[in-house]
Amino acid sequence: EPPGPFGGRVALVTGGARRIGRAIALRLAAEGATVAIHYHQSEREAVRTAVECGARLFRANLESVAEIQRLFAEVEQAYGRLDFLINNAARFERVPALEITEEDWDRIHSVNLKAVFFCCQAGAKLMRKNGGGRIVNLSSLGGIRPWSEHVHYCASKAGVIMLTRALAKALAPEIAVNSVAPGVIPFEEGLDERRAKLVAATPMRRAGTGEEIAEAVANFLRSSPFVTGQVLAVDGGLSQRA
């Protein structure tokens, strides 16, 4: 078989065990990349995904910057290089704004924003040793449109978008940094009321799939590094609605 467009490239996917991360890992492997899957607690799913895409597993708690640095040191030890970093690991929860505690805030931001920055920093240092690379950060429709019951989540994902734009300037010209903002991508059977309303409001009249997000990520990895600092909403047009 030909190696595919990503043959010889090493890609690290954070939170790659399940859901969108798993779809991304499978897609990059199918296109020839050597895939490294980061996971924290989803070991059973991580093993299953790794077997399916011939990936190696790397465990780390992304709340800890020391563990992030160890993660990237282990990736360098395993492969000697890093070409693609996909920051997918994230937490999502619904808490009324007036009930958000400091713990709630930190639980979301420590992984959704702080960890994304420190993964970008460590990944960029490793990429620069081999002339550069590509970073794709997963943000969210919630980083573009406000959701009243997810204030801390929306703030973290809007932060990822600005982080992407600022890092695109800071890491140029060796490294392109872009973001994919998924709309409603359900993985469990049936939609809760909030998601059902969002799907009903989506111009394309359906939810999206993990494969559609993975396709958008792969497009950024394939494209010219002249494409940088961009945010692509993959949301069936939902972000375009008034």
C-alpha cells in the first residue's frame, strides 16, 4: 500500500481514546500517519483505538504541566520527532452561571485552555527540532456562540480560539496553528433536550459526525502552512444563525 499523504509523519492526538479524538486518530492513521494517542482515564477505549490504528499509547494527566512535559519527552523518545499535534482533550459540563464554583472553573480551564497552551508550547519546541509542523486545536461552537448554562466552558473554548490566533503569529513561520470548532456531534444514542434544540436550529437539519470533524482536521494538516490562525466551524451552519 502507498504510505498515504501523511506517510512518515508523527501525529499526537490528545484525548484520542474515544469520540472525536478517536475519529481523528483513525483518520490520520488511514492517511498514513504514525499516530500517538494520549489518554488519561479511558484506558479500555484507548487500547481499542490504538489497536485499530496501530498507535502507541501515552498516559498523562493534562492538569499537570509537569506531566505534559513528560508526555512530550516520551513522544520524542519513542519517535524522535513530532509533525502534527491535535489538541482534542477537553471537559464539558453544564452548570448555571451563579452556581459555578472555583473548582468547577478550574476543572474546565485546567484542561480546556491551560493544558492546550502548554501542549502547544511543548509540541512546538519538539517540532522546531525538525523544521516545523502543524497544530490543530479543537475549540467549539460554544467558543463562538454564548451558551447560558455553560459560561465557564464557553470562556475556555473562546480562549482556545484566541490562543490559536496568537500562537499562529508567535510560532510562524515554522509552525501553522489552526482550530476546528465542532457543532453538535452526538456519540450516544438519543439527544438531550438542549442538543435536540440545537440540531433543530441547524440549517443542515442534522447533527454532525466525528468523521466530519476528523476530515476538517486532516484538511488543515494537508493544507499549505500559509493557512494559519484560522477557525473552521464544522457545525452545519449553526454559527451563521442570528
